[in-house]
Amino acid sequence: MRRAIAFLLAAGTVFGQDAALARLKQELKTARDQEISAERKAQAEKEKTGVWPEAEQGLSAARIARVHTALLSWIELQLPMGRSAAAIKSSDWEAAIHSQLAAAGIAEKSRRLRQTRRKCRSISKIPVLIPSASH
Amino acid sequence: MPLDFEDPGFDSVSVALSWKPELPDVLLVTPGVGVRCGEDQAVYGYQFDANGWARVISDHTASDFGYGWARFELSDADGHGRRLLLIQRASVQCESTWMGATYSVFRMASDSATPPVSLLSGEHGFWMGNDDDGLVFALKPDELIIELLDSSVDSGVHNRTQIHRYNFVDGVKRIDPVALQPHDFAEEWLTRPWSEMQSRSAPNTQKWHAKLHADLVLGEYTNVVLCAAKPDRWSIGFDIDLIGENRLKEPIGVHLLVRDLGNYRFEMEAVSDSEFEGCPGEGAPSDKHPWLSVEQLKALP
């Protein structure tokens, strides 16, 4: 009987995790589709009027927030109970999380971590002395 | 055009963990959402005990472009064993070196039963500089000091040094220095609220502050001179043509009399629409950018 209950609980947890991951994937897809559509609309508007439309302001933020909410739900379903913070950090939990994301086809790609940073004009930055009571 | 700029993002996520031995029961989780040109990150703190975990920190700034590059810093312990935790992020940018930064400060108790206390959070624009050194944070057990390069009231001045020093001993207070040179103090006075500037201003300047202040003030310097007949006083002139969203039909010409009290402390002594007596001559704002190292910031008296 106990085994049956444990099995049902475990199965329920896995089902909950799978459902949360599926929701996360769906939120990503929805956000991406909306972003592409909004950009096309804005581009067309800009070509017509010469001005980038302001109506889109805040919409990307809302899309980002929705994906974060789904991601947080999925993460918290996987956070172990009964283990210390240090034990989780030193375990393979982080790698397992990444593996699941990779298997789902939504793991971070390393190219995103390379941020383009353009250098521009130089400035004259000068060190100054620490003020003291006798200054 | 770089590939990343053409990619609208929203096709990937990431999760990273951080743990610090000084906070043994706390796990910091940084989830990221892929956006155009980078990744938008949130930071969550979880406190673990025998009963499981509780989310005690939720830190995310809403924006259309995203904030990433999350970094954590922990101060030394204060007399009660408490530490400050600083969470900082920089804006996702495709090409510009004009950036945004977010920062949050939490007081972390020495015991795991007491949840973190949020003390301060904010956003600030900055110019990243030639060597990615346009923004530094110095964290002490009771203070956060932010030094950065940001735009000037005068668009002809590429950037100026700003310093924001917050003390957390009794609430949250911005303390001196608020600028490292007189004309930077004048810009700070124009763009910061009276509640911050009152203690650094003669009472009769309040009506001028009410007239001239906004978060965004634009204009140009007309004169910056050390007053020959008034020791330690600087006369700083501006033609101001934008105050907040109000674009003026005619620029307002003003002169600010700034007293240098030493130790990077300044006072707005007077404001006038005409030049001050005893301050003859012509000058421009210095193109030097005073800059304190993190060690110097931490050593400020």
C-alpha cells in the first residue's frame, strides 16, 4: 500500500514537472511569435510614418515576465526538499536541470552569452586623492 | 548587422546556481530568458532548513530589452554578524556602450531564521567607458557606494562622474559625497530631488530648485569660474532649455554659486539669473573625470 502511494506521489511529481516544462516551452513559443509579429507591424508602421510606434512599449517586458513566471514554476517543482543549500550546489542538480532544458530544445545557447560591445571615444579619467579630515 | 540583433530571442532559457559559504543556508538561483542580443535574468534567493525551502528573495526588473550579467557581492559582517548582499545587473545591449544598471541591496541576518530585508533597489543609466570600467560598486557592512559615468546636462560634455553613497545604519540615507567636483555638484543639484539636496543648499535656493529641477534637465554650460573675490566659491552658469518634458521656448540663463567645503562636500549657496559679483572671467567645465578606486571609495570618511 505504501509503495503504491509513493509510486503515485512520484508519478504525480514527474507529471507536474513535465506539464510545467511543456508550459514553459509554450510560453517561449508564444512570446517569440508575438515578438516577431510585433516587430513586423512596427517596421511597417515606421516605413509608413517614419516614426517607430510607441504602442509597443512595455509589451516585450510583459512577454519576458510571462516566460520568467513559467520558468520559475518549473524550477521550484524541481528544488529538492530535505537537502541543504550547499548539498544542492555541490550536487549534479544544476547539470540535470540543464540536461532537461537541452533535451527539450530550449537550453541557453552560448552565442547569447557573447555580448557585442562597441568601443567609442576615449575620455580622460583621472585618479583623485582620498579626502581626509585634514583636507 | 550582428546575427543576434536579427534574432528576436525567446527560444531558450538557462538556470544558474550560486552559493556562498558566508550564507550557508541560502541558495541563489538565476534563471535567464533569451532575448534579442542577450539574456534577461531574474534572481531568486531560497532559504533552506529542516522543513524544506522558502523563497526569500525575488529580484527582477521589468524592461523591454532585459537586464543580464547578474553579479553578487557580499559585504563583510557588521557587529551583529549581518552582511549586505548586492545584486547587480547590466542592460542587454546590441551595440551601444550607453547602458542601464539595476542594483538591489538586502540585509542578510547571521541566523537562518531571519529572512533577508530589502533595503534599496534602483536603476541607473551609465556609459560603460573604454575598458568596461564606467560603473563600480563598493560594498561595506553598512554602505553601498556606486560610482559611474553618465550623461551630462550639457550634451556637449560626453559624460560626467557620478557618485551615489547610501548608508543603511538608520534607514536609507544618501550621504556625501554626492559629487567629486563643483560643476558635477551643480548638475546633481539640478537633477536630484529637494529631499536629497536640502541639507546641501541654502534655504533661499529652494524656490530656484523648484523651478529648475527635474530628473532630466538639458542645457549648456555658459561659464565655470572659481570666484576670485569669494574663497572656495565657484560660479557655474547654464542656459537651460529642457526641464523634464518641458521644452522651453527660450532658454533660462542661471548662475549657481557652489561653495567647496572640502572633502568632496559642496553647498549650493545662491542661485541667480545674473552673474555673481566677485566671480569675473570665463571658463569651461573641466574635461577631467575624477575617479576613485574601490579601495578609495571604501576608505571615504
